[in-house]
Amino acid sequence: MEFSVLTVNPAKVETACLVVPLFADGDLLSAAAQLDDASERLIAQLLERGDFSPELANVQLIPFAPGLAAERLMLVGLGKRDKFNEGALRKALDAAFGALAKLPVDSVAVAFTDADIDDRDVAWNAQMTLESATRAVYRFTQCKSTPAEAPQLAQVEVLIDDAGQVDAAKAGARIGAALGDGVNLARTLGNLPGNICTPSYLASQAETLAGESDGTLTTEILDEAALESLGAGALLAVGQGSAEPSRLIVMKYQGADDPDEAPHVLVGKGITFDTGGISIKPGAGMDEMKFDMCGAASVFGTMKSVIALKPKLNVIALVASAENMPDGRAIKPGDIVTTLKGLTVEILNTDAEGRLVLCDALAYAERFQPASVVDIATLTGACVIALGDHASGLFSNDDDLALDLLDAGENAWDRAWHMPLWDDYQAQLDSNFADLANIGGRPAGSITAACFLSRFAESYPWAHLDIAGTAWDSGKQKGASGRPVGLLTRYLLDREGERVVTSEA
């Protein structure tokens, strides 16, 4: 998505569609007031007659507006001022760009920076605008024999009042466009079916991403022979019932001036299809288990955003990828496997496979002496019960890291909720036959899953994001959401910001 920032009178902007927000109470915002004057009170009359109600996310297209250079005018409701917040702005933006994506327009000018939110600046507003625009034009068409016509929208002009804020608005829009592209890549990988998006396919996508990076991203693919030599017994155990070979995918982004600077590591769960294995899942809804690699998809999306934004820090992405199938060679309940860390695990349920591939990846991360490690996984149905589809579950062995991730989620409006990781829960993983079991029973299922992972992340600051409730939508609008690319990218950009502050001090 291309963008520009303008400070001209909105009535003089030549564009296919001019988009202005309106509150349900109080005076018109700056751009709307200027347009109202130029159009002989068109907007005020529509409001006075009740022809347009500025309820939140209500959209009305006016095909022709006298006195304006724009071909069309679109009004977007923001609701009441005292209820307006970040979530309301996102809803209004998504409604506007969703409507625009259906129109035969290739460029638009939008005045959403008029809609101020406490503690949010013009850069944040511009970021949200471009992110919403980029997400709105996304269509999954790879598997359609006759794809629907793609949206024409390709150019967004951000209108602002203050010429002194142009640079800030451009910086925010640049982040938003990169985030939107990253989210859309994550959505595509998540939406692809399991017969296409295999561990080997993900490995090829990593190589493609590296080829697009101007040399800032390199890849290493560990095949099953390499994993066996390494001792990654848990990852290999999950995939041994599948005809698709497992992979550990390593992507290294070099952005810091010092190549030896401690990297931030992202670890994604890449189960490209999860039948549950021998502990097979019910048939209803099993098609959605292609989304069980959305943690990996979010890592790919974040790396796409990173190579576009080029932050001055080092980032390593690890994707532990396998297919969980109930073949005659598949692992069975009661089997014991030896992990890369050397701990043995009694497998009580083969459907608790995500933690098995992740534990080897977390052990592998130790070799990088990381500044932080964040794993992302569609790990437990228990997290969906606890938090629904609004917040990702956050667990961490480091309070500072947890707070940084929570702040990043609030800033990106891709929020998480801090869950307990107390030692009290660890005993649920006790095993009579191995060092630990891979499940801890029904109580506190998402917590004991995180406790399992914590055993393999003791040597560095670590956090776990359980995205089982946020990674995809079910029902009529079924599809991957691309979360938490926004949270992860903002977390990394914040770490770059900390480096700048430290170096200046």
C-alpha cells in the first residue's frame, strides 16, 4: 500500500474518494468543517435531517458533493466523544476501508487524524490508518479457480492540519503499511490448506522471505537428519506419524551495527495440520486445525515487517514445524521421548503436541545467548475458555519482559493478558516414569502448558503467548487474523527505541 501525507485544504484534494469522520455530538472536526463550508453545509444538513447517523462504524457514501474536488465523499461515524477510544477508532477505520475496498477507487484521502485520542499522537493515528487500509484489501484467492476481482485501492493520502507533524505522520504510516503487509502474510500462511502449507513449504517461504530482504535476512533449514543428530527428540516424535518431514526453520535478521549483539528470538509453533495424533480430535471443526501453525505464521509476518522497517537490532526467528498424524509409526500415550535439553517427557496425550515441538526450539534458542525469547503458539483450548477471542494469554518468567509485551500489545491494539506462572502449578506435570508429563490434567490447562515450556527456558528472559483464541475466526468469516504480528513488531521496535535512548545517554 502506497501512502502520502498532505496538509492542504481537504476541499481542494483531488481524489477518487474523500473520507471524513464525524462524532455524534459536538462541533464538526476540522476537515469536516472545511468541507461543510465548501459544500454549502451539505454535511450539516445531512446530520440535521437525520439522513446520516454518526453511530460508531456507520458509513455513508455520497456519490457527488458540490464544491469539492473529490469525486466522492464518505462519512464515517465515530459515536459519542466520551466513548471514543483506540478500539472505536479501529472499528471506524475498518468499516471505512472495508467499504472502500468494494468501490472502484484506486486512491483515497482520509482525515482520521482529526479524531484525537488521549495519549495517542498523529504517528499512532497514521499507523492505524495504513494498517487498516492494508488489511482491508486482503483477499485469499490462491485456491479459487475463478478468483473474485481484487480491490483496486492502492494509494492512501493522510490529511493532517499541522505541517509540523508531517514527518511524524509519515513515520507512523510507514509502520502501519509494513505491519499490514506482515499481518496479510500471516493470514495467507494460516489460510492455506494443510496439503499445501507443509513444513517443507514453510521452509521454502523462509527462503523466499530472505530473498526479498536485501541481504538482511538469512536462513538455515534443519531437516530430520540434522534434528536427529542434534537430539531434538520431541520435535521429531510429533512428526514421526506423518509422511511430511519435520523441519526446524531458522531465520536471522542482522540489523544491529554489532553482529554479536544479543538477539531477540521469536519461536513459532508450526503444526501445519493437527489431527491430535493417536489421541485423535473429534471430526467437527477439524478442518480448522490447519490454523495450528498460526504461531509460526505470525513469526513469518513479523519478520516481513522487520525487513521492511529495518530496525537496528538483531532478531532470530525459529519455527518448529511438523504435521501431527495418527499413522502406525505415530507416538502413543505412554511413550517417553528425550528432548534436546535432555529432559525426558512422558506423553500422556498426543494432542498436546505443540509444547513438544516448542520445547526443542526453546532449548535450541539457548545457543544464541538471547536478550529475550518469545514463543507464540495456538497451544490450548483452555486459553480460549479463559480469555475468548479478544486477548492472547501471556505467561513469562520475567516481569519486565511481560510488561514490555503488554505495553506493546496496548500500543498496537493487539492486546494480551498476563496470566500466572506460579510454581504451585508445576507439580501437575509430575510423572512416575519420566522427568515430566506433557499434560497436567484439566485444571488450569493453559497455565500448566506454559509451565511445561518454562522448564526449557530457564536460562534467559522468556515469554509465551497462547494465541489459540486470537489467531483465527470461525463461522461465516472463517480465516486467520494475522495476530499477534502487531504486538510482536511493536515489541521489537520498542527494543530498538531503548537502544537509541541508551546510546544517547
